[in-house]
Amino acid sequence: MTLTTNFEKSAQEAWEQDRAHLIHPFSSLAANKEEGCTVMAGSDGVHVMDAEGNRFYDGIGGLWCVNVGYGREEIIEAIVKQLRELPFYSAFNNLTNKPASALAAKLAELAPGKLNHVFFGTGGSVANDSAVRLVHHYFNRIGKPYRKKILSRQNAYHGSTHLTIALTGPVYQAGWDGATDLVHYLSAPHSYRRPAGVSEEGFLDFLIQEMEDAILKLGPDNVAAFIAEPIMGAGGVIVPPEGYHKRTFDLCRKYGIFYISDEVVTAFGRLGHMFASFDKFGIEPDIIASAKGISSGYQPLSATIISDEIFEVISRPGAAFFHGFTYSCHPAACAAGLKNIEIIEREKICERVRKTGPIFEKTLHKLEDLDLVGEVRGSHFMMCIESVADKKTKALLPAEANVGKRIAQNCQKRGLIVRPLGQLNILSPPLTLEVAQIEEIGAILRQSIKATMDDLKKDGFL
Ligand code: PMP
């Protein structure tokens, strides 16, 4: 993309306005003041461009969301067409619109068995917040108002509202309040960091026992739901031991606890399936919360998909449904979602990811020969690199070494955006990456990690 001088000037202005006025989501505001920001300005396929004209592979897919890649004219046209006809109208009470009804029907068709009813929102936090409110409302309606506790896990990430930051593991709660009295935290199914000397099977047994003990201690009648990402995302791309999904699901069934699957990242192709909980891990949740890939980020949109059983109770006469947002069922967002899903189906993106995802995994796993790389983990287009000071003991570098950030900066210099998170670097690129592009990303990562090792040595951290 060629940038005009005017554009560069406006980028400088954007950055100055940003520094003076813009509060960045989930960021170190102090570091931004000191170090400045990259002004993103363009996009194309699997690339993004900054305002100075530098082109990068988008290793993070916007933020785990641009599943079909950039520059999809069809989605843009669908949005514009809808904006021309009816940019917005409320769906409160008896009002509806065509894109929202059509998308709800499509999601009911794609979602597993009894998940046939859809509540639309504007993002993943709203989807999870809604899931918990719906479950609580369900129990109120059937005369069990005491059934309120939610089981979540350390390292979970479920959002950033007062309720969903509480569902999110304690790491992200430091310095902030949240509705934590509603939540009980179980251990993360983190095999790489399991206690030394414990086998993976032994670890799985421990996790399941811990969950059952917690249910019995809280009293099964006080527990409303278990919420889980099929693979934990922002908590470190943690893939649970084989069998974990089925056994946690069975415990939920045993004690009448609803299973909420947070598929905000994993749905719509990222793991090679429309809904990973059912299609990949073989469980049929009571609720699936989805967002991100539902519209590939072209519009803010989320869908909380609930079972017939829950819907039957909450739609009984006798109580109003006091839950909804102005932009629930936004027609332009739903039009984007419909077109995006049409593309995923037409281009067989799930099948494609089932082929290219393992190549991406293999390419990244090759980096494990580098001394700094403790583990590469994840599945398909949801991957993470964990850096360590010592591969054998898995000891971490001190926080001041900022290893994830250094790797991300070295990658950015070489034309790749990856997300730093403490000692981790996360990769969740668009699902349309070609094999040659995957190889190029692997080569950039190798050079960047090597350069980071040199930097760390120079600064006395290695
Ligand atoms: N759930 C998961 C698994 C997520 O990864 C995220 C965001 N990354 C959320 C929920 C919250 O979504 P949002 O930021 O759109 O509110």
C-alpha cells in the first residue's frame, strides 16, 4: 500500500491524540505513555499495514478474530447494503429484523443438537455475562434461587465486565473488583506446569477429583454452571489432557450443573470446526458463548446459544425477560455474520484448517530446539510459545526481562505481529494462511527468538 504524505501526517496526529485522550483496552497505560504506539492503517488478506507503510503478517488475526482474513468485499458490501436499508432498529419486545432472524436460524442449524435459541450481543464479555445471567434466571424461574455459584478455572479468560472478570482467573483481577463471590476457581488443566513427578493421567484424575470435591463442598444444589474454554486462550493457550472435556461434562451431568462452553475464540474454524466443544471434543454444552470469528471482526457481534431446556423455562409466561442491549440483534452486524459464515462454508475453511493447522503446529514446534523456548503448544490456528530461562527446570526469566515483549518487538521489526503476554507469545492468525506463508512466519519467529536471546544475553538475563 502506498501512503501519501498527508496520510503520514494524519498518522502523527492520530498518535498525538491517542496519547492525550485514548484509554487503551487491556494495556499498560504507563508503558504506552513512555513508548508510544503503532498506528495501524491498512489491511489486505493475511497482512496489516501501519501508517508508515510497513507491512506485517497478522499473526494475531486482529485479536483471535479475523478468521476469513482482510479485504473481504462481500462482507463489506453486505454491511453497506444493510446500512442503506435499515442501519439500525431495536429488537426489544415484538420488533425484529431479517439479518438477525436469519443468523439465529443459521446458528441453530450449525450448533449441536438442542442448542436452538440465540441471544445476540456485541462481544465475548457480553456473551458470557449473558450466559450466566440466563442460567441464574433459569434457576430463579424453577424455584431454585440458591443455585448461583459458577465453577471456573485459574487462567481462564471470559471477559472484562464486573461479572466476567470474576469468571476470569485471578491473574487479571489484581487491582480490580469483580463479582468474585459468585465464582469458585478450579486448577487450570495446564499439563506443562503440572507438579513434577505427576503423570498426565494422574494430573487429569487430580483435576476431576478436585472438581467433584468442590461441587460436594459447595453443595451441588448451590452450583449453577461450569464455564470453560475448550482450549484456554488468553490464559496461555492451555490444551487440557485428553479426556478432560468428557469427564468434566459427565460431572456436570451427574450433579445437574449447566455446562457453558466459552467458544469466543474456538468457534467458526479456528480449531478446524464450527464449534470445537461438540465437533472436536465431543460434548454437547447447555450454552455456547461465541463472538470474534462469528463476524471475523468486520462488525462487533456475539451470540449466546442456549438449549431448548433453558429456553423453555425462560420463555414461560409469568416473568419479563429483563435482559438485553440496545445493539442486541444489530442488523448490520448480523448481516456481516451471515456473509462471514457463508464464506466459511463456501470456501470450506474448516476443512482447510484441518489440513493447514497441523502444518502451522509442526512449523512452530520446530522452534522447540531453541534454548529459550520451553514449550510450543496449542492446536491448529491457536498457538503459543512459552519462553523459559531453563528448559529442564522450566524456570522463568525475571518479569523485568520482558521476554514476550522483546520477542514481539523483534518479530514486528521483521514483518510479523505476535501478541506478547508475560513469558508467552500468542499466535492466532487468519485461517486463510497459505503453506508458504506459514513457513515464512516460522522463519521470522526463529530469527526473532534468536535475536531476543542475543539481547537477553547482552542485558545479563541469560
Ligand atoms: N472469552 C474468551 C475465551 C476470550 O478470549 C475473550 C476475549 N479475548 C472474551 C471472552 C471476551 O471477549 P470480548 O473482549 O469481545 O468482550
